[in-house]
Amino acid sequence: MGVTFLVAALAGGLVAGGAWAGPVERSERPILRGSAAETVSRSSYAPIAPGQSLRPTARVRAAVLAPEAAPQEADQPSGSDAGLRAWIETFTPRARAQGIGADTLRRAFADVRYDADVIRRDRNQSEFTKTLWDYLASAVSDSRIDNGRAALREHDTLLRAIEARYGVPKEIVTAIWGLESAYGTFRGSNPVIGSMATLAYDGRRAAFFEEQLIAALQILQEGHTTPENMTGSWAGAMGHTQFMPTSFRQLAVDWTGDGRRDIWGDDPADALASTAHYLAENGWVTGQPWGVEVRLPAGFDYGQASRDIKRLPSDWARDGVVGTDGQPVRDHGQASVLVPAGHRGVAFLVFDNFRVIERYNAADAYVIGVGHLADRLAGAAPFQAGWPEGDRALTRDERMELQRRLSAVGFDTRGVDGRIGPITLSAVRAFQRSRGMVPDGYADPALLERLRDL
């Protein structure tokens, strides 16, 4: 969210399968930013774990395979208006020590109430049920493409000027705008101060949200907006492109020159320029694509499909990894092979700019959605390869069962957390090899059934 720290979800993998489901957020804003009519609800699309890894052995077979108990009461909010008011009293000296004035605090907290719904949403994000292809069907829908092209036409002069200043393609900026707020249509209506205060008082990540609250108060004190206009998602992501307060403080810009960095108003100029500035400051390479769809040769070694393995496209081409036209991909820079749905889905060579978009939201689904939507806005065709559309996503309980069963038969996942990260991916591949399957690391219901049959 904010660009950077999706506080929204701490649990679980990303999509059905998991050959691509790595850590999800390295940034500072929550992925559940506000619902847009044409977007997949974030809560159904990903239990995305934030940033510096906020997301984070069997003894006997029976113990390994036993389901874990889930506490019920922990999901229920326990705070109150009175409790929040008492917390604000203890918070005020800390805010004053960081330069927040008494008048700013008085105005900001005048109408703040404890928001139990915010706490419920923060505590109930663990399940991810959408496949990548279902997500992309919404993220890169015909209506989103049409609306994006209309936005490009309407804001052509602005977007071209932003691209010239920061070196980030106008289509990438527009695609982020489209996924974050449906091109400004759904910017979030939760009072940011109330949400941040509630989460700092009664949430799971009190220190993180208190930091966001301080930043939000600093934004108010600097006069960029008012408490009434500072609205956003339940988790505090704000404006057209959903900046978290700390990210706003660090990287938002005053494009219009009016003395305010206004990402909330109807004019999207400051928000779009801030997004480009954010990407540029995080290392955007001008002229380099985020990724390119490729064809893999028969017998491809899927152990090479790793973000840790980087080669020039010309080197990959010598091993048969070529563009959809059968020609080597241009040497835009070092690239890795990504197979988010295993050998039956689309394959990519992804470049450093994939990582830069990850800084905005580290879910691979999001990065692919932004990249592909940007390509479509620029006139590119849909992906040529298909997806295993008959598959469904594994639930978090099923992913945990998968890990328990893999470990029980000798393919150690080094823990059971419901995330298909690199260690579990390696265990899946080893199991697949042992059974004569294509070792692509793709964890689907059929793989789980194979394990259940042992």
C-alpha cells in the first residue's frame, strides 16, 4: 500500500499452487486498500504478508498430520471508545515528543471513535482463495483496460510530463492507479486517524500503526489536508494510489506546486507523480520491461525457475527460453524465469523492474497484474499461453496439510505455516521428482491428493 508495506495480511500463500508464492510484502502499506467495483476484493485475493517479513518438526506421523487448533476468541475485537480514549491520553506525550502540536492533536482526535470493524478486518485476513488467473481476469478485465485507455487520453499531457521527469512509463503509473482505486473512483472512505489509532491501540502490530499514526498527524500539521478529508482504506492507505502515511512523508511530491501534496482530491496529479517518484526512487530502470512472456523448451529444468538465478535473455535463449515469437528476448538486463502456475501456465522472464513494482506491493499476482495491464494499455496482446483454469486455489488449511504431509514422507518443509515459500517449493519439487512428475513446484489439489494417498 503505500506504497510499501501491505499491512493487510500476514498469513498464507498467494494463489493456487505456489511455484511463485514467495514473501508478499516488502513495502509499507496494506494491500486491502478499499474496494473497487471492478476489482477483486483484496481480502479474497490474498493473505499478503507485509514487508520485512512480517509475514512471516514432526515427531511422529500422527502428530505431523494432526490439524492445528485455531483460537476463536482471538478474532473478536476487545476494545472500546473508553479504552481508545485512555490510550490516546498515554499516546499524546509520545506524539508531542515527536513535534506534534496540541492543536493538531485536538483537531485530529476530536471525533475519533473505536472502530471494531477495522480490528475484525485486520484479524481475519488469513484465507486466500483466488487463483492467479481469476485475479488477472478482474485486474486486467476489458472494462479496466477501456477505462485505463480513457484515463490515459484524459490525462495525456500530465502523464507524459510525469514520465519525462521520472522515467517511469505512463502506462505503469496508470495501471497502478487502476488497480489501487479504479482510476480514482474508489479511494477509500475510512477516517485514517481513526483507523490508525484503533489499530495502534487494539491491533496486532501496535508499533507499526503508531508509526503510521504519527506520520498521519505530521501530514495534517504540515497542512497537506484536513482530518475530514484524510480518508482511505481500513488499514490507512490513502488517495488515488493508496500511500501509507510513512510512504507519503518520504516520497509523495507536490506536482502542482500549490504547497500541498494532495493525493486525496479529485485532481490526481500529485498522486500520479508521487507514484512515479516512488518507483524511480526504488530503482526503476528506464526502458526495461517488468517481464516478458516466454516459451520454455521441452525438458526444461524447473530448478532454474528461481528469482535467485539471473541471466541475460540471450543466455537463456541458448537453453531454449525464447519469446512467444520464437526469437530471443532482447537483452534488457539480467532476468529470471518465473512460472507462477507451473508447467501448465504462462512463463515469464522477469527483470529488475519486477522487483521495483514489488516494492509497491510484493504479491506476485499484483506485480503481474500491474505489468500486464500496463502492457495492454500500451496495445500489447493478451498472454498467449493458457492457465490451468480447472484448478482451484488451495486453502490455507490445505497448504498447511500439504506441508505436514510432505515432511511426514521425508520432504522437510521446516515448519508448517501455510506459505508456499522457497523451502516448501523445494520440497514439492523433490517430491514431484520422486514420483516421476514434472518438478515445477506447483502445489495444487491434485498434488495434495497424491500425498493423501500415500
